[in-house]
Amino acid sequence: MNLDQDLVLAYLEEDNIQRAYFRVRPLLTIHGNVQEEAVQLWPDEGCLRIVPDRAEQHTFKDRMRTLGSYCAVDLRGVPADAGKIRTNKNYRPERGEINQYILYSDAVKPLPDHTFFDVLEGSVEDAAALAAKSITPLFYIRCSDTLYGPVSKADPAKPEPAAEAAATLHTLETPDKATHLILCMASPASEAVKPAETPAAESVPEKAAPQEDAPLPLGKSLDILDKTKSHAETLHNLDQPVSKGANLLHAAEPAPSLAIPPAHQAPLSGTPLYRTQVKTSVPQPKNKLQEVVANQWRVARYEPPADSLPAGTSMRQVDNPVENACRSLRTAWQVPEAHVQLIDFILSLDGMQAKLEPRLTSAFADSPLRKTLVHHLEDLEAERLAALIELDKARSDVERFRKNSLASMSEKARSQYTSLEADKAKHEECISQLKEQINLLNAQRDELLARVDDLQQSVLPAALAKALADHQLNAPVNGIPLRMNCVTGGSCKAEELISRVTSAAGIPLSRNEAVALLALMAVSSRFGITSQSPAVVSTVMRNIVASLGWQNGYAQQVSAEQRPMATLASVDTTPAVLMTALANFAPLPSVTKIMLARTPAQQIASPAYMTDSWPILTLTAAGTVADAAVDASPVSFAAFKAALSEGRVVTDDQIDSILADLYKAVQPLSGKASAELHQFIAVCAHWMDGGLAAACDWAILLWLLPATDRTSAAVKTLAPLLQEYPLSLSALNQ
């Protein structure tokens, strides 16, 4: 493809707004579509990077932005050695510059009012509305096989039928996924600018005078056959295609007339012949431009591409492979057992997944979840671009700043480091002493509490029984204290917490399951766990609590006589965790309660669940699970919640907008449960694989589905709303 001395319709885009980088994509010339040739000639995407010409260094950015999305690359009258298209020295695909060639900006101009015309189908009364769709300054309107125009896009008015002109019509698919019909006319400006012609005297030899055929003498026969050959050989030699020069109508010069010899016989006599006027129907003159547009429009829309066939080509019927494939696929799809095999084969075709993904994802393009994710992506992209700008500024100043301040900062940092190391050693010694004292006090406290429990179970009941007997008020005193002693804990990173839980649980746990358990313990004061094997789940939870160093504050309640009693917890202590199998229990402040049941129905039937619903997690645990032998350092509850709360980016309003349709289809949650659901999504959106979508899926599974009636009507209502949430949809269909 050579664009020298040509006018090109091109697509202009600003691919980097921050740096005002522009590039142009050649689309069409009067000879046809050039997009595929541009990709082959200028990889990677068939575009040319526009660089400012020397004459417009200061007006380049403003002028490029006024051209719009479509412009003209005008190389007419430009010498071939001017080098308007050159190699891009800044070509770096790994850094984002994927345009291998550059084009100087003086060749990029607005679309002219000639050469290219957009052809739009519609009514002439809608010229103003059609003007908004046109990509060229002047356009034509095709209405009922009649072409009207041209119409000015800037000042559309009702047009007249188009005048006669020589033109060609091309179908153009533009980069913005639109299809246009472009009418191309050879403009006077393009015809005027042509390379200088070579003088005829220097390049074209003088033509020889045509030789006239000698007349055949009268009375002599014409011998044109070779008498040495047989009749069959003569017929075979005569069976040859007609030569291209046989039609004298297409000859370069008119054939010379044959010389007619003078007549020697007497003139003819008889009835004279007179030329009379014969009335014939004269065809009405037609507009050639109308015929060209109508024919090419019909060919482009209704007729397949065709080409002239050579003489003697055999003709046969060819089946449409697309129709055969659709017919076969429709027949095979009627067999349910063949669905998986058909889908696997279709996905295995080259490039099939890349074409199917936009079609599949377009169904959810307007969902609240996708809108929220796109909003977050746009914010992140804006922050990334701002960070890149700040990074460029910092890189330009860092060398000078480093030279000026390195010496003074090094000395100051060295002195501060020495002082801080001394303070750190003192503080660590104090911390170790305080921890020893705390552990000693905890041991004394445990000893005293054990003594108190012994006195309450042995001495105190006897004394009370004697006193009540003396006063004739003898009544049994029941109750066994269930101590939960919290200890001092430290800090820990969120990734380490997740690793501890997954490695010490005793059953295979995915990352999202581990994050969900940790988030429930962080945001919910009580939550339920159901399983077909509650005993195994109890062991798993005991292993998880031990992996966090919370075993001193962990207790299991199996009877109503056990009375949970938690010690007062300071800021940096471990939490008190109670696992109970009782349906009803007395509320305990500052204690995380884990409700254990065999089925979700047992949790929902609890009177406490009626007043304040809590999340219910179904944990799959099969086989035997051994107690994990872990000796983990304790993690304080405050540090535990702070580690999981890092990186929260989603707001309550965004969560409500995502789950608005589901809220209408399920029973309302209590205020406390709704607040815990928001905190759960905000925590899990940062740590779960899948981000915000996975966090919403888990929240629906834990809070909304347990409180939903699993009747057929409810399933039909909720199923369309859960298409983006695979875990919840699977649980709903079980």
C-alpha cells in the first residue's frame, strides 16, 4: 500500500490523555478499504503516531482535539522523499508505545467537503437527525432507492435529488464498532495534483502509420484454408477462443476504412430507396450517480461477492457451510447428553473464547454489581494515572534532592537510629518484665478461681444448705461455672492469620472459606455453624481457635447447668469464645458465641434467631479430624480486627445498591444483622479471591438464604437474581 499522492479517510484517537498523545488509523481511500493493508504495513495495530510538525509545536494539542474522531491524511502534492511517514524511535511495546511509525502533523487535516460522503438511509425530513450520525462534513440520504444530497452536517436542510457524478460506494467498519457506507468521488483537487508527465517525444516512440489492407481483386477466390491438412485438423485449429483484439470497438484507434474499388459495371436501376424518419422510443436519461449507488447498495446488501469466471469453467452447486453447521448443531443439541461435548468442541476452536466472552458478559453489563466494579476500576485507573504523573515529577527532582540532602540526612538518621535502638531495647525489656508479671498474675488468678470454684461446689453448698435448713428454706443450688480466661496477645498480619487457619483446621479449607470464618469472628458477636457431623466441626473450630492462640478463652457449653463466666478483657487481650449447642442462652457481653447445630432448620427454629437473626455457615467436614498440635502465639482481638480491616474500599451505599433487588425478594434483616452484613462484605472484598463479587456471594449465602423460605415460588423469584452469585445459586437449588 502506498499513500503517496493520495487522500485518506482516517480515524483519530487520543490514546494517552495525560500526555496528549495522538495517533491516526488509515481507513479508506477512493480506491477502497486499506485497514488490513495498514495492519500489515504498520504493526502492531495499523496506526501511525502523530508528532508535531515544527510549525505547530504550541498549537498541536488544541488542533488535534478540534478535528474530532475522523480526519484526513493528505499526502497529495508531497514529494516522496519528504519523509512524512518515518520509523518511530520511541517504539517500546513493553512501555505502552506500540506504534512503530510516525506521521508529521501537517499531513493530518480536517475532512474536506469533497471526496468522502457518508450515505445514510432515512427520510429527507429527518435530515437534522441523520446529521448527528454522519462522520463526514457532507452526506447523502438514500430514501426509496433515490439519493438526495449532498447535505451539510453543520447546517442540515431538506435536500434535493443528487446530481449526476462518477463515484464508487464502499462499506466501512470503523474502530468504534459501527458500519458506514462511504461514497467516494474523485475531487478536482485530487485530480489536479499528479506527478509530472514524461514528455511524449522522450518516452513514447513514434507510432508507425497503420497499414491498409490491400483490396481483393475482383473475380479472384479467397483461399484461407491450409489444403495440406485434413478436414478434422482444420476444424480443430479453428476451435480457438476469440482474441481480445477481435472487437474493434475497444481498439485504441479507429480501424482504417477499406478502400472500395471504383465500380466498372453499369449503375443500378429500379425503385429508389428513401431514408424515412422512424419514430422510436427514446429512453429517459438517468442519473448515473443514482444508478451506481443503487446497484452497489443492492449488491452489498443482498448479493454475495462475485467475479467474472473464465470461459469453460464447470459449474456445480455448493452448500452453505454455515447453514449446514447450524442445522447439525440444532439437531445435536436436542440430545441432552451431548451438550457438554458440543460446548467443549466449540470452545476448543481457535479464537472462539475471545469472541464469546464479550457476548456472554454483555448480558450483565447493566447489573448493579458490574456498575460498581466498573466505577471502582475507573477510580483505580485515575489514581494510577495521577500516580504516574507524580512519579515522573519525583524522578526529575530526586537526583538533585539526593545530592543536596544525603549527607545531612544520613548523619541525622544515624543518630536517630542509635537512639531508637537504645529505646527499643529498654522497651522490650520492660515489655518482657510486664508479660512475666501478667502471666504470674494470670496463674494466681486461675489458682484463685479454681479455689473459688472448689469452695462453691463443696463448702458453699453445704453452708447454704445448713442455713436454709435452719430457716426451713432448703432449696438446691445448681450451676457449674464455665471459665473463659483471656490472656495478653500480640499483633499479626492478615495473610499470616489466613495461613494459620488453613494449615491447622484439620480439613481442607479454601482461602475464601478461611477468610469467611475469620470475618465472622471479627464482625459478628454470634454466628451459627451447621454440619452433618457436629462433633467433627467442634474439633475443627477448636483447632482454629488454637491456631490463633485463643484456647485459654475458649469454652464449650453442652448443658444449661454450665454458666459461662468470662474474665474482664483489656485492650490487648485475646477474646472469649463460647461454642454452645443450646438453642436458648443468656446474652453475654464481650463474648463471641458460636451456635452449633446439625441442620440450618435447628438454628432458625431458635427463639433467639426470631428476634435477632445471625449468619449461618454450613461447613462440609467428612471423616475423622484429629486435634492439631499447635503452639501459636496469642493474637489480641483488637489487633485481629485491625488486621482484617485493612484495605476496605467499599461503602454501605454501594452495598445497598448492589443488593437492592435481593432485599425486596427476601425477609428483612434486623438492624444489627444488616450492619454485620455490611462489615462482612467490606472486610472480605479485600481478602477474598474474586473481590467484591465473591464477598457479596458469601454474604447472601450466610445471611439472606437461611432466612428465606425454600418453596418453589421463592426459588423461582430468587434464581434470576442470583445468576452472578454461583455459591448462593447452588445452595438455593439444593
